[in-house]
Amino acid sequence: MRNIGRGVLVMMLLTSLAQGQTVAKYAGEFMSIGVGGRALGLGGAHVALANDATAGYWNPGALARINYPEAIVMHDERFGNLVNYDFVSVAIPYGTDVSLGLSVLRLGVDGIPDTRNAWIDSNGNGIFDNVDRLDYDKITYFNAADWAIYFTYAKQVSAHFMYGANVKLIRRDLAEASATGIGFDIGALYSPLPNLYLGVNAQDITTTLVAWSTGRNELITPTVKFGTTYFLDLFGGRFAPVFDVDLRFENRRFASIAHIGPISIDPHTGLEFDYKNTVALRVGYSDVKQITVGAGVHLRKIDIDYSFAKFGGDETLGNTHRISLRFVLHDEKFARSPVN
């Protein structure tokens, strides 16, 4: 019955898509969930802390920090395992000061029943009521999926400053309807003092148009993310408090933590303690008012990171567990070219 109800909901969404409207709020929400067990354990505060292949998502400029080729994969199931969320990213250093990255993000609901051709109209009046039933042999199934592909370029200008940019392709599929779009992000990382980092990521800077095959258009308005972190060595390890603020211009008002007119303000923060680059513990508070916790284990060529988030007190929504694996080709023959 849960699958049938899910199918009815999707049919309602298809009806709304056919209305040919232009929508400019929440269109890119699937790209704001966050990626990586480390970042999500810190409440998604990662703009100034990112130093691995996930930087293509969090701050394209920070991708210049990598010195070896690496790859990251993540899987996340939420809402009682109804929604699958997956991410994979590959990044390589190029020359002495450039990094290149490719990231793929997918949010999907699989195996949705399509009952539009399976209803038996017992009354013959076209109005379905309690006496109507389904011909289960005529039920078909489809997937609803949102895709984002990021192509990242990053360059280190000096020991204190680096910048980067994304070109991202967007694809959305819902039954026979589909949508495409292209967007652009720019980011930068600056270290004004030892151990202090400031980051910024301006997403969808030109406003991204997502055009549906039904005639409906969606606009993804810009989001500007500011972040800061400071490394503090104590107790044989390293503390890294992080704080980010997201500014959106969609007139979300009461759907945000704070707002000034049409500008919404969503802060999130976290704290990481990494003991001798072996084991890490994390806690955070996200921009959707969730407390998050996480842990990580560092091995020579692989990092394993886990994060947990609870959806308030509503048990029906379930909890969210995220696991990511980071693989690094930590070999000198693959290392970044030294500066001559």
C-alpha cells in the first residue's frame, strides 16, 4: 500500500508539471543535501575545511589542496529507505598548481508503481471511488531521479589563496517527463593567518534554468556559502571548529533559520577532533536544525567516514546514516609535480 500511495503522489506531481509554469523556489533543493561522511557529520559546515575530492561540491577552489589522485564514494538512504542518495567524485592534481575533478550526484526513488492504466472504473463515470479497484497486471514501474554532474577546475595562486569553478549539468527524470539545465559555481579559499581559513562558494551564479519537456521551467537562484575554520593542536590531536553561513535569495522567509526580506540566512556549525591523523570524532548542527554526529578512520590509502542525523522526534521519517569511502593513490609517482 505504501508503494501505491507513492505512485499516486508522483502522478499528482506529473499533473503539476504539465501546467507549464515557471517556478523559482526550491528547484535545486536536491543539490543542497551535502556530500561526504566527514562534512555531513559536521552539520554540512565544510566550505573552508574541504581538502579532498568533495571540494568540487563544497568549494571548487579548495580542490587545489589535493596532492595525489583520489576518489570518494558515498551512499545514503533516508525516509525509511525510500530515497537513495549517491555520490561519487574523482580528482587529480595537474601540474604544479591545478586540480581537475569530476563529481556525480544522484537522488532517486526507484520502483515507483504507475497505476494510471491499471484502474478499473466500476461505475463507468470516470470518478474513482471505494468500489473501484486495480488490475495489478497492468501496473508498470519507473524511477524518479535527479542527477547533477560537476566538472571542476581549481588553481592555487599562492600558499595563501586558491580559486576554482564548476560547470554542472542537471538532469531530472519523472516517468515520461524530463528536464535539463546547466549551471556555474565559483569558489575561493584564503588563509590570512597560519591555521585560519576563509572560504566562499557562489553557486548557480548566473541563475540556473531547468527546462522540463512538459513546458514547465524551474529557476535555481544563486546561493552564497561563507565558511571559516581554525586548526588548534591540543591533547595529541587537532581540533577544527567550523562555521558556515548560507545566503539564499529565494524569499524563503519562514523556511529559513533567519531572513532579511527575501534573503534567507542559514548558519550551520561543527567541531572535529582528529587524533594523530588516525581517528576522528565529529559533531555538528545543520542548516535544517539537525544535530549530527560522525566518526572517521584514516588508513594509509583509504579513509572511512560515517555520519548520523535524526529527523526530529518523528519516527516515521527514520534516521539518516551516511557512509563515505575515500581512496588516495598515495604514491610519489602519482604526486603533484613539484614547483621548479
